[in-house]
Amino acid sequence: MIELRQVTKVFGGRTAVHALDLAVARGEIFGLLGHNGAGKSTTIGMLLGQVWPTSGSVQVCGHDISLQRAKALHRVGAIFETPIFYDYLCGRRNLEILSTYTGITPARRIDEVIEWVGLAGRERAAVRTYSHGMRARLALAQALLPGPELLILDEPTNGLDPEGIHEMRGTIRRLHVELGLTILLSSHLLSEVEQLCSRIAVVHQGRKVFDGTLAETRRTESWIDVELDRFDDAAKGLMAAGWITAVEGGCRMALAPGATVPVVTRWLVENRFEVSGIAREQQTLETFYLSLVKAARADDARN
Amino acid sequence: MLHLQLRNELWKLFGKKRTYIGFAMFVLAQLVILLVFRFSRASSGMGALLENNGYDMTSFLSPLTAATFTNFWLAYLLLPLFGTLVGGDLVAKEAEDGTLRLILARPISRLRLLALKWVAGALFSLLLTLMLGLTGLLLGLTCFPWGGLFYFVPGESFAVFEPGTGLIRYSAAHLLMALKAISVMGLSFFFGCFNVKPAAATILALSLIFLSFILMNIPWFADLKPWFLTYHLNLWQQVYGDPIQWGRIGESLFLLVGFNATFFAGGVAVFSVRDIKS
């Protein structure tokens, strides 16, 4: 559904996106992760033909966005970080206005979408009277009007309260399951991405530093958490035996290459240590992300 | 589809309260000028001028004369102000508010969007000018009895018309005045296509119009008048000429159409390569 090849965007002298390659397959919920200013919004701008790439090619729904923008965006919906509308007009009129930029939309379709997002009964009220949550629903409604195959969400939970965030998360899942939409979700909220996405790309200073499945980000590290009596003695023994290379915090051990949890457990039991618990340390998306950013910063400093 | 999209632009334009500032201020200004004209020595001075030139004052101190007198000043000062205000808003305000990003997430081309906005702005300008003409006449009817039209610009023009001819000239003048309103709107629209605030687009357009007006009125530059935009913007005054200089009207019409096409093409060129960001 989305394919970016070696896309670079330079604003003045600043490179906002650098040689970015990205591919999102049909049916995926893909997370674009990065800190504020990492280049996520610029990337989304290029996907929607709002920002022109300096070099590289951007394909959306099989069409080059620079050459066939209308075809590329015909079945695309988008939501931006702050839901902005014509406040002085009612919700329904906003939808009528925005829908005609795609094509003729029957009134019945607008009713359906209003019903789907839960705005029925308030669609005739001026948008200026809407709460932030209602605006977010209206934003979703306008994105759904063209019957999209691809939904691009740029920080969709920005400014929402916890209840609103929970609701939006549920809605995104529904969109994926009930309507089978491909979703590109840009966010700096790790928990949001972790709960929704099957694959992610992490961008840092305009460069992609990771692209893979969420499972890959949770790969086990070489550290194990150990609960046992006489930790220091055990650590010395394991070190001497060559099964671990380091200890940390009185409960963590770094496995040596070739060492496994069963091997370490057997050694501890055979040497009469009382083992209450032993487990590989599970890496969270947060620790993974932070390690990526740390490594990227170190790279930047070296260069 | 085109008519639906144009209807949307009009909904957006006429849904805003600030759009009506021009209409409200025009009526207020007309009322004030008319009352001062009616109840000061201005009308008797004009009557004396008519009498001294052999015309019956009572036949020409009429709604047509009063409305022409009133609208002459409004067309010089307030019409460019409200035209540029709306022209500057059409693109720049949507960019500033963020709604432009919402529109451009859809498959409409930038050229089509600008064309729709320009047409909506032109319709607003036409409506504003026609309203100016109509309310001027209606307010004039409350102060003076129906009669002929007297048009006087010191040192430039002195003309009297029978009521029927006067009404035709008055209507034609307002149609051409609409072209002035459209042109100033178009100039401001052009500036609004750059990455600027709406107020900046309005101020830039007004500054150019004022500069042109100043240059045109410096006596030493009298020979250069036809080179200035305001010279052609004031084309509407030509229909009060006796006889009408059709050549001058044709030349100005042609140039104003050219100016408008240039402003629009320039706006499209700038807007098409612009990056639209939040």
C-alpha cells in the first residue's frame, strides 16, 4: 500500500528526512515511531502529496504521489494531530464540504459514518461547541467518508484524555478488524504503538534506525534475572566456569556466548544454591527504543 | 462536482462573520456620508453649482447623484480594503488554521482548489459591489426625490444625465467597479498563496494599491498614469464621461483581465510548489 524509496526531504539547509525506505503491506497496522521533530510528519506530508520530496519516490496505493496524486489518494483517509475544522459550521456541513474534495458522497453515506463514529444527534451543532473527543470523532468521520483502504493517522491521540485515548485505540482496532483497513500510525507514544501495531519503523533525526516486527523488538537480551541465596558466591562461580560475563544490581547476570538458562540453572543446582527464580529478561519496546536512540545519538556524535 | 465544490467554498466564505464586515461597514459609511451630505451645506453647494451652469437643481439632487457621490469615495478607499481582506483570507487563513492540510489530504488538485477559491472570491467581490450600488440608491431614495444624475469631479469631469440614462450609467459604473473589487481581491489572493499570514497578504496588496495611487497622483508623473494599476482600476469612472471613451474602457478592461490572469497564474505557480505543513 505504501512504498517509499530513498526519499529525502531538505528544508532550506536542514535535512528533515534522509534516504528513507519504507514499505507497508495491505492489511497491516504499521507504526512510525520517533521523537518530536524526527521526521514523521514530514514523511506523512510526503505520503499525502502535501510536502514534495527533494529526491526519491513515494508510492501510495500503487501510484506515484508526485505524478498521480489524485489516483493515489482516492481511497486514502487521514487524521492529523490536532483535529481542526471550520468551527463556525456544523459537523455535518464540515463532512459535506470535505467529502466533495474526493467525489460526490451520498447523504446516506455521511449518515452512516456519523453513526459509526458515534456523533449521531450532535452532527447539526456547530463544531466550536464540540469537546476534543468529539472533534477527534469528527476527524475520524471525515477520514472514513471516501471509504478508504488506507488510513494515515498522525498522532491521533494527541490532546485526548486517558478515556479518549482508550476509546481511540479501540476504534483503530475496530477499523482494522471490521473494515480491514491498512493503517499507518505515526506516534511518539510507545505504549500506543506497542498495543496496536504489528510492525514498526523507528526514525531518528530523519533517518530510519529500525524496521521490523514488534516481536523482533521484544527479542530476549543476554541478561537473566536470578533470585537465589548467596548471589555473590554464585556469580563468582559462574564467572569462573565461563557461563556469565558480568553481574549487575545483585540480581542480574549477563550470559556468556553459548550459555543458556538451563545450563546456568543446572550449574547452580549442582553447586547447591537455592534457586527461587530464574528468567531471561524481556526487552520492552521502551528499552528497545531507548537503546536505538542512544546508539543513533552515539553515531551522530561520531560523525 | 464543480458546482458542489464551489458551493462549499461559498459556504465557508459566507459562514464566517468577518465576511459580512464589508457589507455592514458599507451601509454604515453610506448612511453617514449621505446624512452629512443631506443636512450640511454640501448639497446646497452642489445645487448652486448646478444652477450656475444652467441646470435645475431640484431635477439633479437625486438618489442617483447622492449615491454616486457617496460611492465614489467608498470605491476609492473601502472597496480595496474589503476586497483585499477577503482575498488574503481565502488561502492564507486556511493555511494558518490548518484546514488546508485537511483539504490537501484529499485527491483534489491544487490548481482546481485555487480556481474554486478565486471564483468564490470573485463572486463575493461582485456581490459586495452590487450591494454597494443598490443600498446607495435605496438610502438615497429616503433623502431625495427621484431625478437625474449629476457627476462632478473637480478639474476632471462635469456631466448631467436624464434619470433613465443616469440609471444605466450608474449600473454600468458598478459593474465595472466590481472588476476593480475582483482585481484587488485577486492581488491579495496572489500574496495569500505564499507562506504568509492572511493579514500580511492583505497589507501587501493594499500597500501596492496605495503606492500605485500615490505615484499616479504625483503631478510630475502625470504622463506615466497609464502604467499604474490604479489608473485602470478606476475604469468605472469612465462611464460617467460624456461622450464615453470606449477606447480607454477597452484598454483598461483588457489590461485588468491580463492583471487578473497574471495574479492567478502567479498564485498557482507559488502554491503548487509549496510544502503544506502544520
